Amino acid sequence: MRKLATFLILSTFFMGCKKSNSEMTIDQDPQIIEKRQKELSEKSTTVSFDKMEHDFGEINQGEIVETEFIMKNTGNNDLYVIDAHGSCGCTVPEVTKEAIKPGESTPIKVKFDSNGKNGIVQKSINIRCNTDNLVEVVKIKANIKTNK
């Protein structure tokens, strides 16, 4: 009897967590998708970078190195950087939260900590912003030499 009661309680709980059909299909409604795409395209812009990849060359393990990517708003709307993050904790970008006007540029400073790494290492920096791509990606790489 206890097993039956437990089963009924758990079944009720899990059924209560299930999305209803209307919730599941709203994101698949072509009219809603079209409306969202139109809103995005009206507010989005385009960007260019002075470089898409930076090669630090040969560095010593444990060294912290820095570089800068210049991101230019080449579109007609203000550019907003929502956030930026590296593909691992060793790669830390620093970006502005201010609007970048059409034609203006902003630096994206990137610090890379080579501690615990060796050999050829490549990392990505993902920049979430209001561009058609939604995420812009730049890369860094280094050949890390150990002190052995």
C-alpha cells in the first residue's frame, strides 16, 4: 500500500512538471518566429574586427599575456555587447557595456594565463551582442614551453 501511495505521489509530481501543449508549440508558431526575427533584424547591426585571431607565439608556461581586438560597429544601429567569455577560465576578455555608435570602435582586451598549459594551445572568445550572428568569435593561440 505504501508503494502505491509513493507511486501516485511521484506520478502526480512528474505530470505537474510536464509542459502543456500550448507552451510547447508557442515557440514553433511561424508567426511568432517571423515576428521575433523581424524585431531582431530591426535592432541588429554588423561588426568587423581588426583581426580574428592573435598568435602570442612562443611563451613560457605560467606567463600571463594580453592582447587587444578592435571591434568596429559597421552597421546602422547601436552595438551592444551583452557579455563576453573565454572558452576556459584561463582566457578572460574585458569589454565595454556602453553602446557603440555606428562607425565607432571599442577594444576587447584579452588576458591569457598559461599556467598549467603546454604545447600549442588555442582558445576562443565568444562575444554575445546584437549582431545577426548573435555571437561573434575571435581566437588566440600560443606555443607554451615548459621549463623542464
